Amino acid sequence: MQSVESFVVISLIKSVIAVFVLLTAVAYSVWLERKVVGHIQNRWGPTRVGPFGLLQPLADGIKFLFKEDITPPHVYKTLYIAAPMLSVIFALTSISVIPIGNWVTIAGVHTPLQITDVNIALLIILGVTSMGVYGVALAGWSSNSKYSLLGGLRASAQMVSYEISLGLSLIGVLIMAGSFSLRDIVDSQSGVFWGFIPRWNIFHGQTVAFFVYLMSAFAETNRMPFDLPEAETELVAGYHTEYSAMKFAMFFMAEYANMITVACLATLLFLGGWHGPIWGPAWMQAILPVFWFLAKVFCFLFLYIWIRGTLPRFRYDQLMAFAWKFLFPLAVANLVITGLVVALRS
Amino acid sequence: MLHLALFSIFGAICVAGAVNLLVQRHPINSALSLIAVMASLAVEYLLLGAEFVAAVQVIIYAGAIMVLFVFVIMLLNAGEEERTTGSRVAILFGIPGVLLGGVLVAWTLIQRSGTDEVALGALPGSPTTIGWLLFHDFLLPFEVTSLLILIAIMGAVVLAGKPEAETRQAGKGH
């Protein structure tokens, strides 16, 4: 049994590391996106700052900090300032329950590789991401501009609609694992079929659920082809039209942090988490699970960027019809079939 | 000790949010206070050991229903309320009524304090227990409730939808 002091110290250290790693990952996924989309469009992307433009995120950050922070005169001030903060807070909170590997012992402290291991982790993530829509909606409303308002309205309608199919697509996985704990869900996916196909949920009856999750997750994070809330050809920049400098950067950070959370969740629920081939000496066996986890998250992020560079945007009526008439029935059907199969087997 | 302190703090936030909900003149501020009330209620549930109820409270009330409230306020672009000087009925019956209700609740609580004390987290609150209760012990009431909600939704659709003839005419006109 550990004392309260050591619990507080360990939690603080882990929180600081997690936030630092997440923000660095956010900065470099922006770099990755600019680079990959550049190459897709036959350009080079950032090249000037550092080798391969690697210091570009740093330069961007400094630019955001020193830019003039304009507050338009007609805004509803309290909410206008609070909205980007809410976005970032909710985006960073959801990372706290995500495990990136098994238990480790560092300097005599035996601890899981996540900030806290709670048995309703998945529900916490769903709750926090569902609160995240307030940042966008309030930004759109408090800006007191028609483009922002339209963006905020679109965002809230879209996120409420897609959250249903997102939640339903996860329930199949929950039925298979029999637990809300992300650690238990990952543990339920260990092992292989016929000696080579990993027993990940995506190969184990939840293939449809994975694709429903994939599409709902794209919509939840307002990414192409679902980026109607900030469709620049119609709405200037949507809900963040009136924001500048660091306040704008906060929305940007929140969007990419949400992308990373969604990628982590996909990895944990459908792609077997940190399971993968493990060999070699003890230190490699300790590092490899974390490596596999990060590699899968990277692939998912790459997919995000790839799709952004490939697909055009939906029309708004298509977006709503897709959510309610296609994804939702599909998710329900998957849920019913999974439930039946699990009930018949047990 | 920490539990009690957190419980009191979030209880105070909850009450303050509820009061603020009534005092604020702009509907969006009232909606945001209601979200604060919902969220602190969720923390209270969590502190009492009902983790599943807490998570569902956040997801459904704070995350879905209140988003729709905010959505409607934004869509209708509701402005500030006008304040009236207060009706005579409210002063004559409302305030004594509230006082009487408060005294009754406090009296009941004081009468019952000390009996039937339950330790924190001793009551069933895990997802497994709640699932078992909902889909085994209370299956029929649960299904009947869901049917009632479905009927209410259909009623709302019928009331909100335009009559068919009117829609057709509008279609011809354009």
C-alpha cells in the first residue's frame, strides 16, 4: 500500500509527462500533416526551418505567442475567452485514462503506463469528448458573427449525431471484453488465430464496428471529409473565424489532441493495443509493447492525413443522412448480431 | 475526510449553479449554469461510489441533452429576458411555500439522521450490478419506459412536422 504523498507525487509526474508528450505529439502531427499533404499535392511542405522543416512547429508556436491577440468589439466576452480554454481542457483531459503499455517498475515504483487505471475508463472518455462540443458551440455563438454561428451550429448538430453511432460501435467491443476498463479490453485481444492472425477485435468479429467507429471518429473530430463546421469555402473558417493568435492556436491544439485520443482509442479497442511480436533481451521486451502501441497510433494518424488529402467534403444533408440512415442502423445491426453470437456461445 | 471535503465543495457548486440558473438573465448563461449543476452532480455520484451513474450523467445530461438546449438557444438567437417587478402571487404564496418546503425537508432529515447509515460505496453502483438490475429484475418497467419515450418522440415528430398537403403545395409553388 503506497502512502498519499507518493501517490500524489507519482500522479503529478505522470500527468506532466503525459501532457508534455501529448503536446509534442500534437505539434509534430501538424508538421506531419503539412508534410504528407504537401507530398500528396506534389509540393514539399515545410522545408526551411531545420532539417526537413522539423523545427517548423516551434516557429509556429513562437509566431502564435507573439501575434496580436485581437478581441473583436462585438463579442460576448466571457464566453469568447472561455471557449478555446474549454476546448483544450477537454481535449487534454481525455488522455488521462489512456494506457500506452503494461505495468512497469521504474526506480522501485510499480506503476501502470497511464495516469490512472479506472474501471469506467471508456465511459470517461466518451463523457469528456461529449463535453468537448461546448468549446466549439460557445465559440461560434459568442463570436457574434454569422459565419461563426453557422459553424458552431453545424458542429453541435454533427457531433451529437455522430456520437450515437460512435458509442454504439464501441458496445460490440465491450460485449466481447465484458469490461469498461481499457486494460481489460486490450488483455482480451491477446493471442493469435491459426498461428499468425492476431486476435485483435478488428479480425475478431468487430470489423464492421471498426469502420463505423472510423467514420464516426472522423466526424467527431471535425476532420475531412466531415469538416463542415470550418468549411473554408462557405464559412470563411467556421467557428474560429473571429479568433486570432494563441486563442486560435488553442482550437488547433484541441483538434489535433482529439485526433490523437481517437487514434489511441482505435488502437486500444480494435487493433490490440500494445500486443505485437515481442522478442530479444529484457530491455527490448519492455520497450516493444510501447513501440507497437505508438506505431499503430501513428498508422491511424497517417490514415487521417491521407484521407484529408484524398477526399472532397460532404454536403450537409449528405452528412446528416449518412449518420442517421447508414451508420446508425449499421451500428445497431452490428450490436444485435454481436450480442446474439456472444449469448449463444456462453 | 477528503471525500467529505470534496462532497461539500461540489454540493456547494451544485447549489450555486442552480441559484445562478435562476438569477441570470441571458438564456445561454442559464444553460451553462445548468451544465455546471449536472457536472457537479456527476461528481457527487462518483464520490458516493456510483461510478456508472456518474459517467452516464455526464454523457447523457451534460453531453447530449444540454448540447441540444444550447443548440436551440443558438438557433433561435434568444436574447436577454426582460425583468418584471414580480407578481403578487409569487410574493404571497411562493416565498412562504419555499420556506415551508425547506423547513419540512430539514425537519425530516434531522429526524432520520443517525439511523440507517450506509458507508460510502456500499450501495450497488458498478456497471455489472446496474445492468443486472435493469435487464433482469426490472426488465418489464425498463422496456415499458423505453416504449413510452418512443411514443413521446413520435408525438413530437407528428406535432412538429408540417401537414402533408401544405408541404405539397409549397413544393408546387417553387
